[in-house]
Amino acid sequence: MHEQVHGIPETPTFVSHLECSYTGEVYPADQVHNLSRAGKPLLVRYDLAGVRQALDKATLARRAPTLWRYRELLPVRRTDNVVTLGEAVTPIIACPRIERRLGLAGLFVKDEGRLPTGSFKARGLVMAVSMAKELGIQRMAMPTNGNAGAALAAYASRAGIESYVFCPEDTPEVNVREIALQGAKVFRVNGYIDDCGKIVGAGVQAKGWFDTSTLKEPYRIEGKKTMGLELAEQFGWELPDVILYPTGGGTGLIGMWKAFAELEAIGFIGAKRPRMVVVQATGCAPMVRAYEAGEEHAARWENAATIAMGIRVPQAVGDFLILRAARQSGGFAMAVDDGAIQAAQDEMARDEGFLLCPEGAATYAAYRQALVDGRIDKGERAVLFNCASGLKYPMPPAERALDRLRPIDYAALG
């Protein structure tokens, strides 16, 4: 029986090299990298023929239900370098009342709010920090709209790595405070997340930190792709018809698209792919604009504004990868306004008892809109991604009160 660390089997690893996502240029594994020489994200490549021989579905089924069950398709070489807070496989939640009311074949929510630090950012940052530990990095820095910074702070503190986090000045207070409480040096910046990213990049030489910005290091994609690995397994290795994904930096969408290709290469799934739907807010929709214009790159979105802070990303370094995944899958990109996001959040909470975060609610708003305009059919099985716990966000007031010292009119309670 293999020795286990953190409950993770000590199995062979299969990383072969890194590759520029734009030019295909090859880079050696097991070295510190940021972007490629072309200034584009690096992708981790595996000996997939080796994985196919080493892993089968029966072996996988016996493993603990954490994202580390997919160890052969993850980059950490030594399990004692894994920095974990218990990254459980997140559930797929059906929406039976909405299905009945709308006559749907299947509507499901993958609830990423169950992860450590309450968001899907834990997936990317657990991998980035574990690889930082493996590669000997002592100091990390990143820009954030909130949840990614919280995940970096938590995992870096657990690993004994120093962390610096820079966030827009209007980042939700709960996020700024959790980042600080979990040990990072956190700074509010009078600008957007890409302005914060410029501060991180400019400080690499002065402070000697590693730039952990979205897609500017290779391993957050590998953590986020576990959403696709889990989804495939949870659907019995038969992927759903449509995935609606709240897209800012787009790491998870890119990661899932990569995961599906790897799963087909190791024989776990066939050629069928979900249509990937890029969901943005009308107040910050650079991908939608580029998609509709037929462009491969997205120009910066000026004066970005939306209640869904996690998708308020004016410019994404992986824009071409996001757009390729949407187009290659037969999917599309669409934007919804803040009113529709709020209405979707209210409807899901009232009908299903499910408290979506604003970014997750954007996917339900987009789904409702796409049903109306015919881009999604009621007979298709669709998965929405709720990327964080709704408990981390401001909620509307609830002010009804009773005076226990006066007679209570029970009929008036409604």
C-alpha cells in the first residue's frame, strides 16, 4: 500500500514540461516560471500515456473525496509539499422546483462555496502555494477583488510563506478583513484589479516576491481544472450539455477545457464537450465585446462597474484562451445587468433555498436570458457555477420586528 501524506497517496507524477499557450514553445518543469517569453500563460503538460496506464476509474473511485484524488493529473511532485486545508469535492445541487416550473431537463449548481476560504479560488491557490513550497519560493504577491486574496493569505500562512495582497479600494470589507486576519499584508488601491496587478509586477525586483497574478504563473490553472475533473466524475463520465461560468480572469473556464482534453486522452471520457458559456456583467464585459466582434483578444474595458466584484476584471491575460474555449465548444459569451443578477439571486434563494454569490447569480441570470433568446434549449442539461458562498457578500436588510411586551397580532404576520 502506498504511503499517504495528508491522506493523499504517494503515487508517481507525470508532469513532462510546460508549454506557451500561444506559441507552443517548451519550457522545463521543476523551475520557477511566470509568463512565457511571448508574455502569455504557460500550461503544464503531462505524460498522458503514462497516466492512462497508471490510473483507472476503479482506483480513482476508492480515493478520498478531495481534489487531490486526481493526483496523477496535478503538478505537485512530493505529497509532503502539499499545503492543504481540506479541499473537499464540491457537490452538484439540483434545482427541482425551478426545473418543474420552467419545464427543464436538468439544471444543476456546482457549489464552490463549500471549499476552504469559502470560494473556488481555494482550488487555484492551493496548487500555486503548494508549488511555491516545492520550488522554494518564500514570498508571494497578488492583486485581488477579494476571494483570491483570502485564499492566498490562508494557504501562504499555512505554508510559512510571506504574502502581500493588493485590492481595489471598494473591495467588500469582509474580504479585506479576512485577508488581513489570515496573515497577509493587505493594501487598498485607488484603482481596478489590473491597476493592482501593475503594482505587483513593478514590485518583483524591489521586494523579491513571486507574482501570483491570475495566469501569470502556471499552477492556478491546474488547481482550477479540478472543477472539470470533478464534474466529469460526478456526471458518470458523461459531460453535461452546457456549462455557464462567471468569467473575470477566466482561469477556471480555461482549466476545465484543459481538463476535458486530458480526460479524453486517458480514456475516461469521449469526444463530447459541453458548450462553454462565458458569463460577464454588462458593466464589465470585455470578453463579450471581443466574442461578438470575432476578435481573439479583448481590449481593456473602461470604467468597469458591477455588484459582482469577482467578475469585474477590465482586462484578462488569458483572453484568447477564454474565447477559444467558448468558440471551440460551440458556446458563446453573454452579459447580464446588475438588476438581473439581483433578481436571479433572489429567485434562487426563494425557490431553492440556495444562497448564490453575485457572480454565481450572474450565471443563473444568463441561463434565464439564454432560454428566452433560444441559445440554450430547455432539453439541455446545464450546470451553473456558484463560485463562492453567498454568506461572504452584503445582503438586503430584514427589518420586521415584534414587541414581546404588546399583544401580537398573529393574523398580521402573513
